[in-house]
Amino acid sequence: MNVPGERPILEARGLTRRFGGLVAVNNFSFSVHEDAIHGLIGPNGAGKTTTFNVISGFYAPTAGRVLFRGLDISGRKTSALAAMGLVRTFQGSTLFQEFSVLDNVRVGRHLGARAGFLSRLIGTDRISEREADAKARETLAFFGLEELAGEPVSNLPHGHQRMLGMAVALAAEPKVLLLDEPFTGMNPEETRRMMALVRRIRDRGVTIMLVEHDMQAVMNLCDIITVMNFGALLVEGAPEAVRNDPAVIEAYLGSTDGAGHAS
Amino acid sequence: MQAAGTGGLVRRTAWRLRLVFLFAMLAALPYLLSYSQQEIAVLLVINVLLVCSYRLLTLTGEWSLGHVVIMGVGAYASALLAKQFGVPVPLSMLLGGCMAAATAALLSFPLFRMKGFYFLIGSFAAGEIIRLIWKRFTDPFGGPKGLKRIDPFPDIEASFLSVDFYEPVNYYFLALAVVSVSLFVLYRIERSRIGLTFHAIHWQDRLAESVGVDTFRYRTLAFVIASFFAGIAGGLYAHYVGAVNPTRFSVDQMVYVLVWAIVGGTATFHGPILGVVVLTVINEIVLRALGLDTARPLIYGAILILSVLYLPNGLESLGPRLQARWRRWRGGPAAAGREPA
Amino acid sequence: MDLLWQTAVNATYAASYMALIAVGLVMIFGVMGVINFAHGELYMVGAYCVVFLYAQETFPFLLAVAAGLVFVGFVGIVMERTMFRPLRDNPLGGLIASIGFLLILQTLAVFGFGRRMGHVPPSTQGKIEIFGAILTYQRLFVIVAAILLLAALWAFLKRSKFGRALRACAQDAEAASLQGISMNQTARVAMFIGAGLAGVAGALTAPLVSPTPYIGHSIIVTAFIIIIVGGVGSLEGAVIAAVLYAFVHTFVTTFFDGVIANIVGLALMLAVLIVRPTGLFGARERA
Amino acid sequence: MLRKSLDRKISRRKFLGTTAASGTALAAMGSGLSRVAFADNHTIKIGFLAPLTGPVSAWGKPGLDGCLIWADWVNAKGGVNIGGQSYSIEFVGYDNEYDAAKARTGATKLIKEDGVKFIMMLGGDTWPGVEKIAEREGMLFSTLLPSDLSPDSTTLVAPCEVHPIYNVTGVEWLAENKPDLKTAVMCAQDDALGKPSVATYLAAFEAAGIEMQDEPLFFDPTTTDFAPVMTKLLAGNPDILCLDTCYADYVHPLCEQAFQQGYKGQIISCTADFYQKIIEKTSVEFMEGFIFQFPDFDDPALNSEGVNFVNPNEFYAEYAKRYGASQWGAVSWEYASIMDLWADAASRAGSAEPAAVLEAMKAGGTGKHAFGTADWWGTELFGIDNALVGDWPVVVIEGGKATIKDFKSIPAWWDKHKDLMIKHMTALGQMWNQRG
């Protein structure tokens, strides 16, 4: 197993997000280290998804900062963050359902396949496009989807769609990959395969942060886990420490649905 | 998206043959038409560009009610440049297109704060304001009466060739040339990564954002490109008819563009073209020839309703549907069983 | 001072009929998700109901107005059943269908009543003076009817089971159908109310305007501006925007002129769109 | 009616040719058309190119209806005698939807495919699309909007409607008969008809020594509520309320509002279509003395010697019988009166060819206008003498009935006050050399 680097690659400092009177995230800080697989968990309504949305640029923070490689990125657009190497995935099968599998990943290569407007018109973007295609196929191969390149997405089974979602993100060559509930709705076999994939992605030098409900998977996969409750930091530490932390147990027992997962 | 192998080569050759055939037809067309039908053909060709440029904008999922006003910006700009500053007409048309594109670029700042339905009404508001400016500032826009006696496209007077663009046949070929080049450009854009990105924004803008697509920039790009070609269509119109006025670019006219696009269908490149051609032929030739007189709008309205009810995916879906039915009929019950319904 | 007060009375009338039209338009949009381009023509049909029943057949005015409401309401139901229901998942198709319907209504009006204006004699020439401002009974009818109808609608939507169903469908059609609310039934009622309000506005104002088969165009443009200012999904917003627009437009017309009033109206719309794209009372999240 | 006449023209073959995809069918039709056009040597076709559907159709369709009566009457009498041969007249309508491009297409069709000898238009927005064709083909055109006239178009005439210049006659009559009325206010819709009319009234008021209390009030053509407009106009208690050239659907609510807001003074307007209905909305007393410019066609004064319109009373009765009195308007007789002028000119020319007819029309610088012999005039205002201007009736409502009080001479007014007219027209940008 890789040992996470010492340098934090992604940090939140005093992050706060309000919606009207509701405080979804309250003075929340954490740091993700390079090459880590970092889990963010918490009972329902703890503010995980909001945190994710703030980090990925969908919402601007009400207060506090997000740092990426030491640079303040709070409030920047999602697309700008992707260009810096911070890419997120979405829950479920959020894909370009009307496209072929290959075209989905080709969109993921958006940043890599640069060409001017004119060269697109007259077709001199062929070189960069061929390269992008090759990269896209390579990414598909990484997920074992190369055979399905020509298929329309809607023909894919659910599990494959989830992998394709990750392929699209990976095609953007992220430094940090934010995974939004990658295991939700999977059976144990699928979960096991997905976990192996996440590790392999990390082994390619991609730092991973994930939000997840499936405690089993998080405990087995993550190097470090941050637990949120009521929009704030509850506990942070290695899986073992977190699992046995009384505050965590209480938080999960206190919420109706989290209890089963925590045990 | 990419054709590969020998199958691709065959397909490409067939496609090219079809294109050659199409152009031969288009070239022969005016000689088969009466004089007034040639006039209709000129306007039709211009409207094809208008509706195709509109489709490019809709690729990103945004529907505008201001496209005809943008066409008007091109028409007014080209007319004024020619009239007031003596800019030669072909150049003024190009500049008219640029002016339309620049207007779109400017408008994109307030408009692309909105999406979907709000963009639709926002574009309506922006268009109404532009029209009000034309009405209000009689100098230089001519007020409610607009501009007339707009310089025509200059005649070609060479020793071996003399082309008078007042003749609809000649203007038809001019418009056909301009529109063909424009459509080719629009087609290339859609087939390139830019088009892929437009589609991506349409279907999942957040996912596109997450892999680095600046959706605001791409929406603006679609809007600017669409507006440029709408402006060119406006220039072609202004220098053909010789007059423009604010009423010509009102929301009533925009409704027609919307109707052409939706009745034709916007899933394919040729859908809106089918829409504008079929509806124009019905309204301007068939219904007039039937002597329906004042009942014309009623029949036209009924056709619109029936077509969206029974061809919800547009006229473009009619071809494949008929093809499937033909194949089933020809293949008999056995073949029909094999094909998924 | 007198002029100010008279202008305020004028504006109140304008606000009343504009509110009826705009609320109807919002209602149809809210439940069906369709922009009803034929809304101005529904107003026109309402006006011609009065031309026919009251001016030509000499039925009592109020009866003709009531008939206008009911008849146009049924026209709305016909639109729902034949066009908007089959096109529920196709809002642009619905838009095109409403454009087709608009052309049909215009042509039918020309066939039935000619292309020149219709005539409606006033039902009464009485008038009252309110602190020196003149208000004719004819206009007072419109104001009172608008207040009563909108109040009744408000009560209906707040109190009845149907009102809840209507609001549920407007917010989330899918969730509503899961709760056992019949989408068809709700849409039918919404369409009846929305169209009926446009019809009753046309019927009530028929003696005050000169209805022509093409009057719908003037109506829909104004109604559009109002619902944009008010926020497209909000009934309350439509009413408040109608009042706001009517006052601004009337005061500017009186103290400057009518063309400037239109410019100010459009500028108001643009300002709202730039500051708050979803309108003054529209839901934020939909943008 | 029109449908019937169109049906006759469209042979089944032609329709099939139009729609069939087959190129040969289309080609056959192309050559077939010229045969259709000249099939009958004893019929002359006249084009009617105006809006027949849509919001502006009220300015076109009733005119075509009137022309059909005109044609029936003339043809019943054996037609028009041209060069010793009688020709029946047939109207060919084309709906231009008040759009310049469709007008262009229509003009082309009427000239090249129907072989018409003369085309009547409403003009306005549609004329610029046709201008070039008129010039190229040398076709004779008429318009109801003299502001279309310009020295560039020598074959366009305005032989009936000389809007808005005749409005001066009403003001002149008012000043002569009610000299104690000294102040006026005015409103108009902001469009191509309203603006030149405002300039005309301003000039006429100034010439008559009547003072404007305020700037003219412009309103948008989409206005439906006229209470604020009237509140503003009446704020200063004017002697005279001028409704300019407001359309009928504005004049009615404007009068109703003036009545309701307690106005008791003089009203002057260009038109007062369906004034009986205005009286229903107001009162006979309120409308007493209302001055406007368009007589009832059952007015006995129209049977006087000088009036050239043939059988005005019977014409109106026939129109009301066929189409209903509620569809009658100025355009109902105006196009027909142009046909009188054309038929007269064609007879004198001995030819239906446009150039010959135009020459005969303008011969001697005078022509038979509907309301009497008139002069070809207009150089100073339109840049060309192609408007037929003479006497125009001043109509006053008396005891609930419109009555022609006088025929007043427009040229006589012009000779005295033309500087004023040019001044106000220039100020509003309405001179022919100021138009875009």
C-alpha cells in the first residue's frame, strides 16, 4: 500500500456555507494529502454533499477558503478547477446518455485535445483528435470497457455506467479525483471490483477523495477518514481509530439510517 | 462519429454521390420554376440559413426568441454600411454578420446568466429592446418605416460575363453559394469537437463542467456563431428585398423560425431544412394555388398542430419511419420478427 | 393633484385586467409547463363572446360575461385535451401547437365577425367620483370582478384539496402523481381556470376596447412582460407585477407619453432580468 | 367571392404542376402559365396586391371586395371600351401579408404570370419591396399611402387617398365656422400613418391661428387602454381635441374616454368609422359637431355634379348587402374609385398598356378624382407630381348623422400655407428626401 505524502494537496480552511438561514457547512477544515485515498463520511444531512459541491466549485463558500496545492481556489468555476487538475464525478449514472461510450470519454478529453477554432473547421485538429481518441480508448481499456466503445450508453448495465462515469473523469487527467458515492447501489461483488479500481487509479498518481455511505467500503479502502456531523468536523483519523470513536458511534446511532452501516 | 474501414469508404462515396446529385438538382431547380416561384426559392434559401443557424444555437439546449432580431441586426448593419458609408455590398454583408455576432457576444453576458425557459424569455426581452431602438432612433435606423432603397448586390459587368442580381435566378445562385458555404461551415462545426461539446452541454452541463468545459464560453460561442450566420442571412435578405423595417423582425416572424425548426425536427442537421422547405411550399405555393384566400392561416395552423401531434420528432423522423415500414413490408413477417420493434 | 389621483384610478383598472390575464398565463405555464402563445387569442374570444351574446343577441351583460368565462374555459379544456395532454413531455411542441391554435382562432373570428372591429355598447354609462377622480361603472365592474375572481381563486387554491393538488403539480408533476393526484384532472381544471380568466378579462373589457380578431397580439406582449417581471411560476408575482407594470405604464403615459411608457416597461423587464433572472417572485433554484 | 374567381383561374393541371415533384410537370406549368394569362383576349386583368390576411388586412380585403362589385357592374355593362373593343375586367388578388418580400413575389407573379395591366396596392411597408420591379417592368402601380411617392418611382401614383394632406380642409372649415375655438391638443399612434398626419394637423392649426396646448402625445400601436392618454390630453381644458389619423379601434375608446372624463368641447379627427357606434357609447349631444373627412356613401351630397365616383349610394348599398355594413370602410370605395380613374384613362388612351394609361391619366395635369376634378401635384412634398389632389369633403356629425358640409380645396390651402406644412413635415422627418 502506498503511503500518503506529507504535503496537503487539497485543503479546506474554516469552510462555511449557508442557504438562507440554514447553515449546511459550518467552519469546517480538513486537508487531503497527496496520493491518499481520503474518505468523507457522516450521517445524512451532515453536509457532505454541500462540502463536495463547494470544493468542486458548484457553490461558492459563504466563508472560509479552499486551497489546492496551496492556491486559493474558493469560488472558482468548476471548469477552471478541472483545468487545474481537480475533477469530480457524480452520483448514479450521470453520463451523456445520448452519446456512445467512446464519445463520453472523448468529452472527458476536453482539456487535453486543444485546437483553435479555425483548425477545427478545416480539420487540422486531426492530430490532437487522434491523440485524444487514443487516450480515450486507453482509458476505456483501463476500465475494461474497450469492447463497448461503440455502444450507446443507454445499452450499458448499471455497473458499467458507473465505471464509465469514472472513466470520463479520469480522461481529464486529474491530480485529485473527487468521487461522489461511488459504491452506492452496488452489490458486494461490484463494490469489490470498484474498490480495486479506485486503488489502481490512486496508483497512477491520482489523489482521491470520496464521499460514501457504505461504511464497509470506506473502512477498507481509505487511508484516512474525516467524519462530519451537523456541518462541522467530528473526528478525523485512520479507519481503525474512527471506527471505534465513541463520538462517531453516537452520531451514527443518533441518526436513523446510518446505524446499520456503522456497526 | 468516425467512419472507419472500407465500409466507411463506401458510405463516404455514396454520400458524396448523393451530394453531387443534390447540387445538380438545386442548380436545375430555378429553371423548372415559374418566375414568382424563383422569388420564393430565393427567400427559402435565405430562410434555410436562418433556421440552420438557429439549430446550432439549440445544440447547447438553449432556445432563443431573439434570433430573427439578430438577423435584423445583420440586415440593418449591412444596409446602413452600404447606404451611409458606401461599403461595397459583399463586404457589408460580411460586416453585418460580424455585427450580429458582436451583438450576440454582448448580449451573452446578461442572457447566459439564465438557462432554459428563462433564457427563452430573456432573449425575447433583449430582442424587443433592440427593435425599440430601431423604432426610436429614426436617425439612422429610419424609425417604424425602416430603411428602403438599400443598395442591391452589385451587378457583374465583365466582357465575357454579365450577371444582374435583380433577376431572382441569379440571386438564387448567389444565395445558394453563400448558404452552401455557410451550411458546410455549420456542419463542420457540429461534426468537430466543438459540436460534441455543444451536445455535451445540452445533455449534462454539470458533467461537462466537471471535465473542464467552460459552459458559459461554449454557450456564448454557439450564440455568436449562430448569430453570425443569422446576420449573413439578414444581409442576403436586405440587399435582395431592398427594404427592412422593425416589424419584419418581430416576434411574429420569430415564431415562424421556431415552427420550421420544431416541425422539421432538430435532432439532425437536415431536419430544420425539411421543416422550412415543406412548410414554405405548403404555405406559399400549395395553399395559395388552392385559392384558399383568407382561410390560409387556419389551414396552416391546423397543419402545425397535426404535425407536432403526429410527428413529435419532426419531419426528419418520417424518413426512417417509412424506411422501417418498407423494410418490414418487403421482408415479410419472418423478417419483421427478427427486427426489434 | 387631481391628475395624480385620476391617474392612480386609471392604473387600478389597467392593473385589474392585466392581472387576470397574467395569472391565467402563469397558471397554465405552472401546471402544464407550456407557454400558451394563444393566450391573447383566448382574451379575444372572450371579448367576442360579449360581442355576440350582449351586443348582437342582447342578453344581459353579466350573463354574457359569465358565458365568456365558461366558454373560453371550455376552449381551454379542448386545448388541454387535444394538444397539451398528448404533448405533455414536449413543451416546445406545446408551444408550436398553441401557435397553430392562435392562427385558427384568429381566422375563425374573421369568418364569424369580419376583420373590422366588433362593437359593444356600454352596459351602463353611469360613473362615480372618488375624491374628484372619475371612475365609470364599466371600469369599476372590471376592478371589482378582478378582485373577486382573484380572491376566489386564492381561496380555492389555499383551502381546497384541489388547490393543493394544483400547487403540487405545479411544483413537481412526478411527485404529485406518486401521491395519487391525477395529473389529467388537475391539468384540465388549471386550463379551465387559466383560459377562463383570459376569457373573462376579454369579456369584461370588451365594451372598453374595440375587439378585433388580431387584438391578442397586443395582449400577449404585455402579459409576457408582466410574467417575466413577476417570475414565471408565481401567481402572486403575476398579480404584483401586473399592478407594478400598470402603475408605471399609466403614470409614464400620463406624464410623458405612451411610447416612452413602453420603453420604460421594457427597461423594467430588462432590469429585473439582469438583477434577478427568475423574476421578482420566481423560485431561485429553477434558473 | 374572391374564392370563386380564383377557383376559376386555377386549373387542375396548374395546381398539380405546382405541387408535383416531377420536373417535367413544373416545366409544363411554366410554359402553361403564359397561355393561361392571355387565353382570353377580351379580358383585362388587374392586380390587387395588398394584405388579405393578418392584422393589416382590414386595409386590403374590404378594398378587394369593393373592386369585385366594381368589376361586376362594369362587366355587366359590357366592360371597358378600349380602342373600339370592349374588355371585361378581372381582378387577381395576391395576399402580401403586409410584408415587403411577399409583395415582391406577388408583384412578379401578377406581372409575369397573370399578365395584369395595372396593380393596386395599399403601399406602406410593402412598397419598397416592389419599387424596383415597378421601375424595371414599367408597370403602373397605385398606392393609398402617398408617402410612398418619390421621384425615383415614376410609375407609382396616389390617385385617390392623399392622406394626410386633406386633413387641412377639416381644420380650415373649423376655423372659419367656429373662430372662437383657440386651443388644441392631439394624440396619435407612433407609426407611419400617425407621424405625417401629426405634421399636417400642426401646420393646419398654425395656419388657422389655433394654438397647441402641449406637444402631440404619441402612443404605441399596441395600446388598448386609452384612459391615461385622455386624462393627459384633457388636463389643460382644451377647446379642440384632435384625434389625428387614429385607427377606428383607437378612435372609439378615445371618444368613449373623452365622454366619460367629462369633455364637452370640439373633436376633430381624420376618420370616424362606425360613428353611430361611438354615439351609442357616448351620446348624440357629445358627438354633435364632430368633424372628420370621410363621408357616408349614402350621403345625397355625393350625387352632386362634381363628384366622379359612380353611383356612390348604390355602391354602398350593394357592399352592405354582400359583405355587411360592419365591414365597410374608406378602403371599400377607394380602390374602386382608382379603377374608375384607370378605366377612364385606358379608354382615352385606347390601350391598356401601363405607359399609355399613365400618360392618359396625367394628361393635362388634371384627373377625375372621386371627389371632383383634381390636379396632379406633389413635387414639393413628395418630389413628384403623382398625387391627385383637389377638393376633399368636410364631414360633420349633426343630429347623429354624418353630413358633408363642404368640399374644400386642398391646392388652395397649399398655395397659402405650404411653408408651414414643409416646416412641420421636415421637423418630423416626413419629407420625401428625409425618408430612409
